Amino acid sequence: MKVGVLALQGDVREHIKALNACNINPIEVRRPSELAEVDALVLPGGESTTIGQLSEIFGLYDLIKARISQGMPVYGSCAGMILLANEVLDAKVGQKIFGGLDITVRRNAFGRQVDSFESDIDFADGSAAKVRAVFIRAPWVEKTGPDVQILASVESHPVAVRSKSLFATSFHPELTGDHRIHRYFIEEVARPALEKVK
């Protein structure tokens, strides 16, 4: 399986390091030719409006939307969750999102940079161990569609969700050294989705 990390802006290196720890050697995706090489994609944390704008400038925006609609497995963390959402509250005018995940998210829902925090949260992957979650100007999910599974919540707001081949967290697992979230994406989301296609 070839996994790409959208490498236009944000914490790209941290995601690459986390995927390396899961025995994945990811490709940095900046061009259409690189996107064409990958089976699955990670959308990193960063600034969602900037990533959306740059994806259009680099000729990737329509291609990523098309690949998502065709079932490409995608994981989005923080800004990546915003980019995957079908609806964004408090979005900037003209903000570009890829969509595909039947959720409504609120940008910067937990507050500004100074309100960033870490917390140990339950994650519904069958393990009793908690996940260390880092929230930095994080969104939360305000509404989910009928096919969306809620995997983790904070203060009754979903912060990790999944629907078919799409997976998103409002926190940054790539910053903790705990690679459980990335392993979940690879083993429980991406591999099963790709095996169905074969």
C-alpha cells in the first residue's frame, strides 16, 4: 500500500515520522503525478484555508475531490478534518474543502492558540487504553450523518469519526509519539477499503 501525505502546508514531517513507525514509507504529495501514485492519503494539521488554496494552485484540488468520491482512503487530522467535512461552520468566505465525510464541523471550536490543551481520551478501537490527544485551535463535530461512526468525544462533542474509507480526528496524534491512531487508519480503514476494491 502506498500512502501519501499532502505536503503543501502543516505538520507534514510529523505524519511521515508516525507512518514510518507503522512500517509505511509515505510519499509527499505536492503534484498530480504524486497523487496518482498513492492508494491512500493523509491530510495533515495546519491551516485549512491555506491548504485548500494551495491544493487549487498546485492542481490537486479537483483531483483529490475526485479520488475521495471514488473511495480513496483518507485520514485528516485537525485541519484535515475540516477539509474532509461536507459542511464547515465559521468557514472563511470562499473556503475550499474536499468534502466527502458526512459531518458538520466548527472551526477553532475549542478556542484560539492559547486555549490549546492535551487530554487522555477514550478511543473506540477495542482497546481499554486511552489515547493522548493534542488539541491546537481544534475543530469539533457538531453534526454527523447516519453512516458516520463516532470513535471519540470530548465534552460530548465528537473529535474522532469514521465513515467507510474516510477517517478524521480533531486532535494531532502525530505530535505525541503514540502511533495508535495512524495504525488504526492503516489497518482498520485503508487496508479493508483497498481490499474491497481488488
